[in-house]
Amino acid sequence: MKKIITFLTTIFILTGCGDSNVQQDNSSIKIGGMGPLTGSAAIYGTSIENGAKLAFEEINSNGGVLGKKLEYISLDEKADPIEAVNAYNKLIDSGVSAIIGSVTSKSTLAVAEIASQDGIPMITPTATQIDITKEGSSVFRTCFTDPYQGSVLAKFSKDKLNAKTAAILVNTSSDYSDGITKAFITQANKEGITIVAKEGYSENDKDFKAQLTKIKGENPDVLMIPEYYEQSALIATQAREVGIKSTFIGPDGWDGIIKALDPSAYTTVDNSYFTNHYSSEDQNERLQAFLTKYRDTYKEEPTAFSALAYDTVYVLKSAIESANSVDKNELVEAIKKTDLDGITGHLTFDKNNNPVKAVTLIKVKDGKYIFDSLVETK
């Protein structure tokens, strides 16, 4: 999540403008957004952008909020914390009432520090680093935290996969990967799972065979790969090439791994499992309507990032309606009281502004994502 202040600014005006803090005009309500729309993480930022745009379009086509349309102002921050801070300042100058973003944890954490000082309502759909919502009472997230996913994966390994041993290949440059790893190890120890190997690599590495060869020698029951799907596909492919037969498990960053593989290589990740926010097999009417609309609009399958962004927009809509205002203090209090049936599940927030909702476990088989089980939040 990585320099100089050049903004590719994509402004989606879905109608008009208005704000609680910088009063420019009252014809509509401005909502800010930020994420990596270019650069190495653009695939994630674009997924979120697409999901958010669908929600804004739906809301505006149904009359908007409080009788006003929503104007979505979205800026490219290239997964760089410095650019994210500058994007935040530009959005505030534009008079936004709330901010959706950012996407990666490093950028989000940098912005959260400032948003909390300003009291600006900010909701990240996807940044999982645990400290983000500790920055202040105005910062929220709609995704799971890294530690929670790590704990769920360890319990699942014991309860469902009957694992006695596990190995981990961790990205030592990533807070996401590191946070999941630490929680997995802690919970694995409680479950009686022995960690037989823990190997690391750096952000831009592409050759993992030395680490994987060491892991192969330990023959673990499961290999945990706490990464996003493009890198996970590369690691999984090399793992099979060196002869590892372990069951692969991973976090929500795995969503989309199939499209990172050639169809001839789908068997590489057969019988792998990952945590996610929903299953496309769920027949929930709202979820199926979202899936259909997304496919029709973008001619591709949505990822969990898209669904989380979509739900985040509806969290803001609900809060604005509940508060009957876009005053930043009233809006923050309304978000805290969220009680929403979203497409990623029923959502409320805990005292730390983290989501309380169930975790879906997905099995990968024959190039498809198959619902396996649901883990309810305690």
C-alpha cells in the first residue's frame, strides 16, 4: 500500500450535493470515497467502486435520502497512505458528509487518524487491521477483523478438517497477513494443532519454492496462506508443483482466486477453504438481486469486496434516515445503532465499531465457490 501527490480523480455524480460541515448547497448529499483505482491494488479498489456505484444508483433511482439525491465523489489513492491523506483532505474540502474507504489497511489507518480527530463518519468496507477502529468513535468497518478470521480458520481446521498439524506461509510485509497469522497460531495452540512450519516472504516476491520445499518436509495437514487472491493463486500453484498435498485454507482475500487461475489449473485449489462474507448459493432475495444486477452491469462475478461496499452504502443510507440529518455527530451516533439486513448478513456494530455478523466458510471445487458452513459470531 504504497508516492507523490498525483490524483486520478474519478467523480461519479449520481446527482447533486450537500453536507453537515461544509455547506455549499443543499440540493443533494455528498458522500466521499477513496481507494486504489490504479496501481498494483487497483483490482480491489475497482471491485469496491463497482459495488458502491450499484448501491448509489439504486438509492437515487428510488428517490434518494431525505428527499435528496446522493453525490458520490471517489478519488484514487493508489494504495498509498500519503495519497490517501491528501484524498481525504480534498474530499473534506468538497463538503462530504461521510467517507467510504479506504481499501487497504495502511491507507485506511492513515486516514482514520485524521477522520477521528475531525469527527468525520468513515466506514471502510475492507480494511481489516485491528487498530483502525481504535482511532476514534467515528471510524467503522463492515468487514471482519484480521484476528477474528485467523481464529475462525484455526477452529475450522480442528473441527471440520480434523487437522493435527498446520504450516503457514506469511507475507511479512503485510499487516493483513501478519494479523491473521498471529491469531491463527494463538487459536491453533488452544485447539491442540501443532504449528510445524512458519515461513515468510516479502511483498513483491514471486518465487516461493524454497519456503514451500521446507514446508513440504513437515507434511502439514493444512497450509494456511493469509493473502489476497492473486498472490494466493501463485503460491498454491507452486505448492502443488513442489509436491505439497496439504489442504489450503485462507481468509477473505481469497475471494476471486478462481479468476486468477487458468481453467486448466483449477484443480490446484480444489478442496481449499476460505472465510468470506456471503455465498452466491445463498438464496436470499436481496443477495440474488445484487448478484444479477452486478453481473449484468459489469459482465463479471462480484467479489466480497463489491458486496461489502454495497452494504456500506446502505449502512450510511440507513444512518442518515435514522438521524434525519447529515450532522457529523448525529450521523456517527446513528451508525453505531445500525441494525441492518445486508447482503453480507445481518449487521450490527460492537462497542469498538467492528461488525457483529456471521462468517461464511467457502469450499473451492471444480472452479466454483461452494457454501460449506456458517460460523455465528459469539
